[in-house]
Amino acid sequence: MIIDNIMRIKAGAMDEMKLLLRAYYECLHERLKAAKQRLPALIEKVLQDEIEHRGFAEFEPDKYAAYYEASLAFVDERLETYNPIGIQYMFENVRSKEAYELELQLDWYDSRPELEALKQAIRAKVEKGMDEETLSQTATELIKQVGAFPDESIIAGYEATPAVNKLPDYVVARVIEEIIS
């Protein structure tokens, strides 16, 4: 995992919590990117299993293909979310808070408790003056402890009230959790 000195200089007064959060997302990005070749087969398996398990009626080939393609697109979206180059835009400006609140209103799952648990886990693990190796190891520990945000929220929301329209999010969350474990 590389968190280069340029990022540290640009970060200036960025506290260790933000550095650890950035390392967490960078580690998720690297793991997902490394497994990108395996993702289509995993998505196909989880999607087929879930359709069968839930007995979703009349899943014709065109509809199945659309849900499969949506799941692949959601993986790409998640990769961009975890991208260490773009992560600064999610967490470091005022508009991102407004965008996050809007996203919470639009999503069918509530990720606020999971985000708070991630923040608490980071607070518990952060240390002053963490070097790159320590950040990387701690990010790996965080992933083992809390998984990939917001997968827990997606999986719990889907399992509480399964619905066809939730399938792509659910499939991607399950696949990501399988890959990062």
C-alpha cells in the first residue's frame, strides 16, 4: 500500500484519523482492484443463488442480464468510491456532507450506524505519528473488524426485506465481503 509523501504534504494538518480512513479506503481499493478478474464469476454465482433462494418469479434472460450488468456497474462505482485519488472529494469538503445526506435519503438502506461504527473503530486504533507500514497494517485490521463500508448496512437491509430492486447492491456487497475476507 502506498501513501506517498506528496499526499502527506498536501494533507498538511490532516489528523491521524483522516490518514487512517484514507488508508482503509486505499486498502479496500487495492483488494477490489486485484480481484477484478474474479468479480464477474462471483457476481454471477451470488446473483443466480439469490434469485433461486428467494424464488423471484419470471427472471427472463434479459432481466437477468440487466441485473448482472447493474451489479458490474456497481462494482465499478465502488472502486471509484474507494479510489485513494478521489477519496478526498468524499470526505474533505463541505459539499460532500450535503451530498452524503442526499445519498442517505436516496438509498434504500441506512448506513449511518455503520459509518459511526467505522469512525469509532478508527478512533480506537489511531495512534499519533503512524508511519506508512503501521497505517497499512491498521487498515487491514479495520477491514477484518468492520468489513467494507457500507456492505453491512446493505446486507442487513436486504435480508430484512428482500426485494428484486435491491439485488444489485446486495450482490455487490456480498461479493466484496467475500473478496476482502
